[in-house]
Amino acid sequence: MKTKFWTGLVIVLLAIMLVGAGASAWRFLRVDDLYAQLIGGGAMLLVILGVWVLGRELFFGIGVERLGRTLEAEGGLPADTVERSAGGRANRAQADEQFKLYAAEAEAAPENWRSWFRLSIAYDIAGDRTRARKNMRRAIAMEKTSRTGR
């Protein structure tokens, strides 16, 4: 619950900042000076980019949470058996072993979003956040397709 509070607070603060930046950009766009209009256009593009990134990350987080709750209810969440150092780093050999297990599962059942979710967790534990997020997006899309039929 604490994480959701801080996430919500950051979202609200970012939304306030984006509205303020959008209002400033709009004022620049309405001035009869070319340089001011260019500044306003650039600022508006940054606001649009910010809204897009915020929405994308928000929907990603909601999707991950939905899939995690589903797997938890089914008893299918991967157990975190990898030892960690005092600094929080995963034991590399154990993380690699766990990764091989979930990679084989995803290869055996490539149409199952659950296997891609678990593979994503294994990538994250192994320290490869880029591939973890890519596979999690794949799991979210597969689950949505299986749920809606589209």
C-alpha cells in the first residue's frame, strides 16, 4: 500500500507539472514572435511526450499487477529462491539456473502468458531489466488477447 501511495503522489505531481508546462507552452505559441513560438512548440512536444510516457508506464504497471494477482491466486508465482548479497545483488549462478528453468518453460509453452511472466521475473533477477520489461509486455499482450479474444 505504501508503494501505491508514493506512486500516486508522483503521478499527481507529474500531472501538475505537465499541466503547468502545457499552459506555458500554449502562452508561448500565442505570441507573435517566431522564436517564442518555436520554444512553445518544443515545450508542447515535451509535454505530449511526457503524457505518453506516463500513460505507457502506468498501463504497464497496472498490467503487471493484474497478471501477478492472477498468478498468485493460481499459485503460479515463481518462488524467489535466489540468495542475495548484503547489497541486494542476486547470486549469479543461482540466478542463471533459475533463468534456464524459466527459459525452457517459455520455449515449451510459447503461447502461455504465464511462462513469459515467469521468464520476465527471471530476467529481472538476473539483472537484465530491458529483456525483463520486453517479456513482461509480451505476457501482458498475450493475457489480454486470451481474455478478450482480440
